[in-house]
Amino acid sequence: KRQARIVLTGNLKLYTGGVTELELESGSIRSLLRDLRRQFPDIPEDIEDELAVSIDGILHQDDWFAKINSDSEVHLLPRIAGG
């Protein structure tokens, strides 16, 4: 069974013991973050405030229910602050 490829960038590897890539089956960004916290309990509860998420090359900010397919490539990126 295929799972989405998850790529962690920025400071996330500080919370995952250096892991920067893994495969998970999560239906949405919200469930992905929940799954990541289950696997890596050190990830802060408020990490969402610092993240932007790219699913198959499309950037999602604050769209926690964006769909993640089993063949998606998901990048968790530091949020780009605009002014």
C-alpha cells in the first residue's frame, strides 16, 4: 500500500531526532500533524503557527483539511512571513 512521502525541512529535524523524510498515510494536513506528533512527541503543539505545507507543489497555509493522497509528496516548510 502506498503512503505519502513526507519531507521535513527547517527546524523540524530538531524534534525528530534528525529524521527529514518518512512515509505516512494521512488524509489531511491536520491528521498528518497528529500522526507526526504521535511518532515524534517533541514536536511542539503550536508548530502549525510556524509551518507552511506544500502538497504536490501547491502551497497551503492554514488549510488544515487540504487532502493528502497516498501518492502525494508533502513538504513541511518554515512559514514565510510577509509584511
